Amino acid sequence: MANRIVFKILLVFLPVLAFSGSRIHITLDRAVDIAMENSYRVKRLKLNIERSTFWLKSRQAGLKSKVYLNLKTPDLQNISDYKWNSILYKDEIVHQNTQMWESVLSIQQPVILFGYPTNGYVSFNYQVYRYLQKENGSSEVDYYNRLYMRYVQPFFLPNELKNDLEEAELNLEDVQLDYMQERVEIIEDISDDYYDAFEMDYTQTIYQRQMDLLLKIQHITENFQKERRKDQIQVQLEMANVRESILENQSRLRMALADMKQRLRLDISDSLFITPEIQLNPVRVDLDEALHYGFTLNPQLQRLQISERKAEIDLENVKGWDAFRMELEVTYGLEKNDQQFRSIWEQYNNSNSITLNAYVPIWDWGKRKYRIEAERRDLQRRELDTEERQEDLRKDIITAQINLKEYLDRCLNMQESLKLGNEFSEISIQEYENGGISLSDLLQIVTRNQETESKLLESYLGYKRSVMELMVSTYYDFEKGESLLDALNGNG
């Protein structure tokens, strides 16, 4: 009895003696929280979200008025250059000595109709400059000011304002979905490590229960006569084998927890421990419901759809390259120039203009056509990616739902079998003590009971992993009955 107590104490405190740091009780939820908090990938994705948010705000701000001032302070020209002389009908070299001081204040606003950017701009402008020319020792000064409205509207071109805004919105949505997808991948990875450690830790419990039964049998054999010495030896050998299994499993558990600690980026001096309990909350999942959640909540499908839309925008932009286009520019305002500065504010003249520019492509050896076809193939490829992922997702959900049902049924059956096995083991020990069965038969019963508990553990972990696989595929937590997206957003 004393040896048994010492052995249990060693099993409990052996992992602790190697470390002087904190002891951390790990559950799956706790492990996930630590992983989320310490993940560099999550931190980088948060920065990507912030970056894309600022880009979107920048695009949105681009739909509002912009005020800017252009200055030439000064523009000095003291050079010789050739110019055409319309009187002599020839070029001649002319020395130019000029000074220009100019400022142009503009308020520019994209034209928005019913909340839709038209790709046109309207601006209000005020221009003032002083122009000085020097020639043969004399100088001439001109002052000029102009107040006018300018409207520029392109036609037959992709709407850059709308497309840039939509791409910024799609980029933000994409990185948000990537962030969500990464967090779920962390949950999946951590759950694999956790359930591996859970299996080893619970196996320790199974071995210990088997050891408890063998200790009861040993206690019985100690009361036998010397002619039953063979039974005592056989029990001791069986106990030695179980002890070896416990130590071997303990070593595997220590390494598994060390790997988990490293994955969670915990301090090397910290130690982890698990309290393994089989708590079964049976969940029955309807296949159609699971498929519905998978096709509506899974971020990977949504990201592929975003990729398709961005490819459509790229195709639209490419169609505008080297294509027929027109640009209308209209100005309307007032202007005045005079050699006296004070006079430029009096008796304004009308200042109006209208210009229609057109670009007409004639022949480019198919350059534009081939470029469009290349972008169209890219769009088709992205559509195939979406179709393939939908098919794979359907198969994943169907497989996970079937596995969940099978493991759940097995787990429920094994729970009932284990209850009967425990009862049968106790009865068999009493029969052995009374001489009703042999030791070999009793040890076989104890071994079968241990195998039953191991199968229960196997089916339980299979069930929990199937629930996790189904959650990862559908982004719906069927055990808690909530969308995984809502749950993660609620946790920041």
C-alpha cells in the first residue's frame, strides 16, 4: 500500500520537479486563447486589417473635395532657344529673360450622382500670376487673374473612381476573412495537439485503474498459502508490465506537453498539465444544415468569390487600355490681365472654353485583344477554383458528418460496455478470492476491461475530432449552437 502511494505521488509531481516556473492548467479553450494572444501571424494579420482599413478610408476620402495650391515662386528663364518667326518664315534663336510668379488655388470635387461616382471631376480655380519680360534693357510686366469652374468627364473608359473604391472594400473584406480563417486554423492545430496530450494523459488514468485492480488482486494473493506462490509471481509480473507502460506513456506525455508549450510560445520554465475527463455532450448534425452553413459561412469560399470579383474588375480595366475613348473638358469663368496690378480686379472678361478630345485606335496587331483574352482566362481560372473548392467542401462536410455519427454511436455503446465491464471485474475479483475462477481468467477480464476503456477513449477522441472537422468546414459550432464567425468576432 505504501509503494502504491509513493508511486502515485511520483507520477503527479515528477513533471513539476523539472521546472521552477508556473503550472498552467490547460483546457482546449485556454490553449486556444493563449495561442491567439501569442501568435505572430495573428498580429501581422491585425496590422493588415488596419492597413486595408486606412486604404479604404483613403479611397472614400477621394470622393470628397480636395483643396490644393500650385505655386511657381519663381519660374526664372534666362536662356536662348529657337522659335518660329512668322514674319520671316523661319526659325531663329531668341534670347529669353523672363520671371513668372504664379499661384493657382483649386477646390476639386469628384462628380457623384445618386451616390455613384461618374469618373468626372468639377473644380473651382483661382489663378493669379505676375509675368516679367526683359529685352534690350527694358522690361514689361503683365498681371493676370482668372476665376473659373472646370469640368472634366471621360467617356467610354472604366470608372476608375468606382473600381478603386470597390477594390479597397474587397481588399479589406479579404484580409478580415483571412484573419478569421487563420484564427480557425490555429484552433484546428491547437486542438490536434491538445487531443494528443489528452489521449496520453487519459491513458495514464486507464493504466492507473488497471494498476488499482491488480493491487487488489495482489492483496488477495498475499493471503494465499505458499502453494499459490505462482499466482503472486504472475500478478507481480503483470504489475511490472503496467508500470513500464505508465512510464513509457508518461515520457510521451511530457514530450507532447513540451511541444504544446513551444507552440503556445510559453516560457520555458512553465509547465502544463491537463485534467482529462470524458464529458460527452451528444450532438446530432443534419447534413443539409451543415452544407448550408459550410457554403454560407466558410471564409475560403467568400475569399474565392472576392478573387473572382477582383478579376472581373481587372478585366474591365484592361478593356479600357488602348480602347476608343473621349474626354470632355469645359471651363467657365472670368479673367483680366493688365500691366497695373490694381487694374486686374476691374472689368472682368468672360473666360470660357470647351474641348472634346478623342482617342481612336486603328491597328495594334492584336495587342489589346490578346491582353483582354489573357485576363478573361484568369477570370475563368478563378471561377474553376471556386467550383473545385465547393466540391471539396461538400465532400469534407459529408465525411465529417458521417464520422461524427459513427463515433458518437460507438462512444455511447462503449460507455455502457465500460459500466458493465467495471461491474464484471469487481464480481470476478470476488469469485477469484473465493476460488471460483483462475488467475489467468481474471487477468484476461482485467485486460479486456482496460481495452474497453481504451476503445471508449478512442471513440470519444474520434467524436471530438469529427466535431472539430465539421466546425472547421462549416464555421459553425454545433456543440454550442452558434456561428464561429460571431463567436470569434465577439472575442475580438
